[in-house]
Amino acid sequence: MKKIIILLACLPIIFSNCKPSNDAIQQKLVREVMVIHDEVMPKMDDIHRTQKQLREKGADIKTGALRKEIDEHILSLEQAGEGMMDWMANLKLPSDNDTRTHEKIMSYLAKEKIEIQHVSDDMNGSIAAGKELLEKLK
């Protein structure tokens, strides 16, 4: 009987240790953020390649609506690439000596997840639009 009482008294302690720690919860969200980043970051090469191809195709076009369209796509690609660079430069991942509360870190990471998704959407959209214009220029 004593053993059962001791076991019952220990159950809350045992199960409380099964809850994920704040660090584990934060790291899970960090991984989610970085998955988005890691999927789109290699597309920086696509951005530069598409810009270069648009410049080459548009080299002989000096004025008019088509020149304006080419310039707008080049600018869109440039801004999408800069968006990634800015996001990476400003990212402040949690560290061992972080003074922010768990709630502030989680709020920050949630905001960064939304932000990197916007960066991803901008990059993918500008690449697709640039490639579509290149097809029109063939």
C-alpha cells in the first residue's frame, strides 16, 4: 500500500517532466522558420540569372512599354533578393544568454515566420513573372 501511495505521489512529477521545455518549443518554431528560409534561399541564383537574362534580352530595347515592363521585372527581382538579405541580416534567433521572455521570443519567432513566408512569396512570384516575360521575349 505504501508503494502505491508513493507511486501516486510521484506521478505528477513524472508527468510534469514530459512537458516540452520552453527551449524545445522555441527550437521547434526556429526550425519551422528555417525550413521556409532553406527552401527559398537557393532561389537567389534564379533571381540573379533571371535578372541577367532580362537585361540581355532588353539590351536592344531602349524605350517604350516593353522596356518599362522589363525594367519593372528587373526591379521586382532585385527587391525580392534584397528582402531576403534584409531578413537574414535582421534575424535575431534565441540564444543561451537571451534576456527576452519565452513569450516575447515566441511572438518574435511567429512574426519572423510570417515575414520569411512573405519573402518566399515575393521571391517565387518575381522569378515566375520574370521567366514568363522571358518566354514572351523569345
